[in-house]
Amino acid sequence: MIIILCTTPKDMSIVLNLTKTLLHHKLAACITLLQEARSFYYWGNALKEQDELQLLIKTRSSLKEAVLNTIQQLHPYKVPEFLVLPIIDGEPNYLSWMQSVLRKH
């Protein structure tokens, strides 16, 4: 199991489209939205600062490419954040529930 970090613009229509699509296709067991994120980064040669929303996408590692493809299709950023963190342990019933709601492949 993994958690994928993905920031989005501060626009709920984008977040809802992305999260509902991932959940509908059983590519994510759960997506947590963290609000009030502020990102600082270089784009080109300019220092940027932007209010964003942070998504924590919980899924299985075998679904990582399908999640990435969906994000690339629906995300407005040219290069969306897509960072994968392994889940090395967790409450067994929660992990079992995750497995049960995700597509098999």
C-alpha cells in the first residue's frame, strides 16, 4: 500500500473531479484533502508562491501508474506533484478495508 501526495490549485471543482474519478474507478481507497497549503518553488528562473490544496491518495502500489495517468489527464498543472510514500505498517482492519475497496489490477 502507498500514499500519493498531489497538490492542486485552490479550486474545489478540480479537486472534486479528480477525487471522484479516482474513487469511481477504484484507483483510490480514500483521498484526504488538506486545505490551506502554501507552496514555494522555482518554476523556470522565478521563485513562485501559491495557495494550494494537498491530496493524500491512499492506494495499492500496483495501481500507481493508473493513478498517475488519471492525474495527468485531469490535472491543470503542466507538471503535477506526484510523490509516492510507502505504507510500511498500519492498523490491520484499515489495511484490509483498503484492499477490499480497490480494483484488483
